[in-house]
Amino acid sequence: MQPAPIKELITIDDLAKVDIRVGTIEAVDDVEGSSKLVALTVDFGDHIRTILAGMKQEREDPTEIIGKQALFVVNLAPRKMAGVMSEGMLFDLGYEDKVDPALAIPERPVPNGTRAG
């Protein structure tokens, strides 16, 4: 597989605007009426959020990620999808390149809410 071209350059200030944090996935629930979305309940240490992820067709059993820590973008504006409010975005790898998706995870457990960067 040939890697995708690198996107346009950004500044360090652009990158500093993105708030990426570690959270533990506490639950994975079906989003009724959606063929793609599941609702993740994610613990960020000081609060819990619902974050929707389009992984229903990507994994045989989306609940296999319960208990795992992963990276999430937490400063996106909340967005309603399929009638459910999503309060961030799961950082996963592979989807854009048509590779079996994998979670972006810390190499060892860290406190929930730990920032990337």
C-alpha cells in the first residue's frame, strides 16, 4: 500500500488548538436508526462524555474496546448525529486508508484526561 500524500503544512499554533486527551471507554452502545454509529461512554477523569464513532460495520464486536484507553479530540463543538449528541471524536487509525481500523492508544496506562503533546 502506498501511503497517502502529506496534507498541507500547518503551524505549531494550529496544532496547539487541538485538545487530544486519553479517556477510558466505559461502554459501547448501539445508536438506533444508524447503520454505522455506536455511542461510546468515555471517562476523562473529571467528567464522562458520550462520543459517537462510526465503527458498527468496522468491527464484528464493537464492545471489544470496552475498558481500553484511547485518544480523543475533546474540543470539537458538540454535534448531533442520528438524534444523539456527540461531545468529541475518537482518534482511530486506518479508516481513511481502507486499513482495518485500530484505536490510537497510549503504550501504557496513564491517568484519564492526560493530554497529548
